[in-house]
Amino acid sequence: NVFDFIMSGRPINELNNELQNVYEEISKEQDEKKQKVLFKKVDTIQQRLEYWDYYSAESILLKIIEGMDISSNMLNKKISELSGGQKSKVAFARLLYSKPELVLLDEPTNHLDEKTKKFVISYLKEYKGSVFVISHDINFLNQFITKTLFLDKRTKKMELYDGNYDNFKKLHEEKEKSLQKQAQCQEREIEHLQMIVDKYSSASGKKKKMAQDREKKLEKLKANKIEVAPQQKKVKINMDMNRTSSDIPLKIKKVCFRYDKSTNDNIIDNLTLDVYKGEKILIVGENGVGKSTLIKEILKGNNSIKLGSNIKIGYIPQEIEFEDINLSVLEEARKYFIGAEQYLRSALFKYLFAGENIHKKIKYLSGGEKVRLKIFCLIQNSYNFLILDEPTNHIDIDTREMLEESLREFTGTILFVSHDRYFINKIATSIIEIKNKNITRYIGNYDDYREKINKI
């Protein structure tokens, strides 16, 4: 079960059993020399138990379980019975409990709610080991990281900056501006030297020698030419709709559903909700309350979930999938695009797919590239209702900013699940909280929602 899985993060039970076995061997052993060897083994095991905080391990475990908001009910479940978010939370709890000297985290906040994220941040702040983290959650990064390692695709080098993400961004922008000025000065000098070389290379005497000296300097400058980052292309996605919808695109009336249909234990009871045209609604709630399940029920549809007239849904799931991952970007895009290939290539260019990149197979795409390709495919069809399940998971910051800008300008309706506070605050116009099998609606973005529930 979950509890045993988390406990297995430290080998305390195994060491205890080993210690008891050694004590039994000592009690049976008559040879003093062999007894001494066994007593040394006891010391070694006890030292290992001390390293694993034998006497305080239980309180450490309980603190982590409480901080990660893992309920007693969840502790008794099998791992296979958990939702995706719950599995991530449990795996994270085990990692924290396992007391590693080095923690490697790849997008650790993707499935963490706000309460759990706060605990993880406070835990990592006090953590005595080293932490290497890859994350696009700027709010998370700014609160605990002390250094930022930048991998520069242009120079194929790594640069280490002191401070959090915001500090890195500021210092990196200042450095790029300085490099651009240096590159401009260098370019002017190259042009000046080239002019002298062209003018006096066929001359004689001092002028020819001057031209030769300038040519050597010119070659040296060209060999050490300052590289500057190319201007980042801004992806502008046109989300204009060709169809209008009814004033209530989605109507839910007295819906109940559960994970296990063989039981009577509903995760949501009598959910009734009207979604109005143009709303951008965030669904919040602790992991396991049924956020992703609600989305699946809406997509599946039933007599109690009705779409308004002329509604077409575009859906981006947590884990983006394509039918054939061996297809290239161009081949996948061609399935949805109507028009000549030259226009298709031009359209893909707007989504930052250019050159050899369009022949890249889907299975080799990054998270951000998959999102951009999925949006491209969806955009070819006229839609006016977007359903997004953790849309910023696994995507780079530039793609996320592009997505934010496009969704803000989208005039249709959006229903989404996200733990990305920055993203939520820029998109959400209202928030639906699922709690105790019921829902409550709040008007405003995430900060407005937090302010209101703190007053309750």
C-alpha cells in the first residue's frame, strides 16, 4: 500500500531485522574472536540506523505525509488505485523521506496543489543536500533556488548565475544587451578594416604594408566574432472563430460520478453548473477530488451534461498524445491542413517549426513543441470551447507566454485545470472549487480566490 511504499524510502526495517539476526548469532556464538567480529557488525548497523534518524524517522515521516496532504484513507490504498496527481504526490513524499544527498527534480510541481507546493518549498529551503531542478514554474523557482544554470543553445556552453529565476533573467538580459553593443562596435571595425584592405591591397610601399597589417587584424576579428542571441520570434496564434455559440455553451445538471463504479462512494454529488459564453473558468481542488474526471465526463457527455448549440470543443490533455509518434511534424500537420505544401510550411513557420525541424519525428519533440503542434492541429478546425488539463505542464517558458497571450485574446469559452499560479492569474475570469463532493464558484483570478477563501 501507499504507506509501505513511502516507508520503503529508508531501509530502517531491513536494518532492524539485520540487527536482530546479528544479536541472535552473538547469543549462540561461543568463539570470542567471532563474537568481536559480530559486535563490530552491530556497531556498523547502529551507525547506519543513526544516519537514517532511527529515533526520529517516524516523526519525520508523519510530517512529510501531513505536509504532502496524504490522507489516512489514501495511505491504505494500493498505488494502482490512485489518480495521476496522487501518484506524483506519493512518489514525491517517498523521495523527500528517502534522505538523498542529491535530489534531481524534473517539473516537480506539475501535479502539486498550492498547499502541497508550499510544504515542498519550505522543505527544500531547509534541505541540507543539493537540489538540481528543471521547472517552468517561475513562482516555485523564485522561492528557493540559489543558483541558475543556463544552457545556451547558441554557444553550446553552460553559464551559472547567482540567485533565483528573476535574478537570472535580469542579469542575462543585461549581458545580452552588453554583447549586442560590443558586436555592433566590432562589426563597424570589421567594415572599416575591410574598406582599408580593399582600397590599399593593390598599392605599394607603406600603404600595402598597412593593408597587410589591417588584413591580419581583420582575420583575427572575424575568427573571434562576438555571437549574439537571435531575436526571439513571437508566436502569434490567431484564435478567431468562424462560428458563434449559444450564451450557455455548457450546462451540467445534477451529475454524480465516482472512480470505482462498483461502489457507492461518489467523488462528486449532484454537480450543477452553467458555463457562460466567453468565461475562462479554472477548476481547483485537492488531488483526487475529481478535476480531471470532470473534464473527461464533459468530453464524453451524457444526458445530464449538455453542450449548447453550435459548440465545437478543442481539448489539450495533461499528457499530449498523437496517433503515430513516428510521423514527422510536417506529416502530422498535413493531416489537418487544407492547402498546398508551401502554405503549410509557411503556417508551421509561425509556430516555430522551420528548416529541418519540420521533419523531426513527434517522438523526439519537447513538451513545448508538442503543445505547439497540437494547437496547430486544433486551430485548423473551427472551435469555440477549449478544455485544457494542466496545459503548461512540460512546456518551456516562451511557449507558455505565447499560450497565455493567445488564450487571453480568445473570445470563446475556456474550462481548465492548472496549478501554475502565474498562468492562472493571467487567464482565469472565475474559479470553481471542488470540495466535499460539491462545487463553489468564485469570480476573479487565483489571487482573488485566495483572498476570498482566507476571509471565510
